[in-house]
Amino acid sequence: MIDRFQRFRLPRTVEEAVDILISDLTTQQMETMGHMSDEAFDQLCRQLIPHLQHDFGLWRGNDRLLMDCFDKVDNHTDTDPMRIIMERMRERLKVDHGVFIAT
């Protein structure tokens, strides 16, 4: 779980953003997202990305996160930075196979 005070700080890296997103998911939601079809994931992204862009301050001054997103795709700026974060979250959920350790 993300420290209560850290949650209100804007994430500076893709990994920090993913940690925040995952910390808000239930175990069932993690399992569902880890096994979601590409089509269902695309639909989820279309619904969530506008809200998450606002929450994470993308395009509104969170330059560190924006630059980290673009670094992950070799500075191809035609890729939506929030989509980069969502894809990374999905990768982590697939790799973890539903096993999560609470600390």
C-alpha cells in the first residue's frame, strides 16, 4: 500500500504512477486486469485516461512524469503518456499472476 502522504504527491516516474494505480485496486480488479482482453483493455483506457491525466498532472506541469513516459518509448511523442502508464500496469499485473504481497 502506498504511504498515505505519498499518495497526494504527484508521481514522478511511470513506476510510481503504476504503484499508485495498483494500490487502489482490489485483488479481484488486479486479477481481472491481468487477464483482460486487448479490446476490453482499450475500452478501459478510453474511459480512464482523461481522468488519470488530470489526477497525475500530465500536460499541467508534471514534466518529470511526462519525460519518463516518453523515455520509455524512445521519445516517440505520438504515444499517449497515460497509455504508456496503463500498459506498464497491465504488464506488471500479468507478470505477478495475482500474487501480491502487502507490506
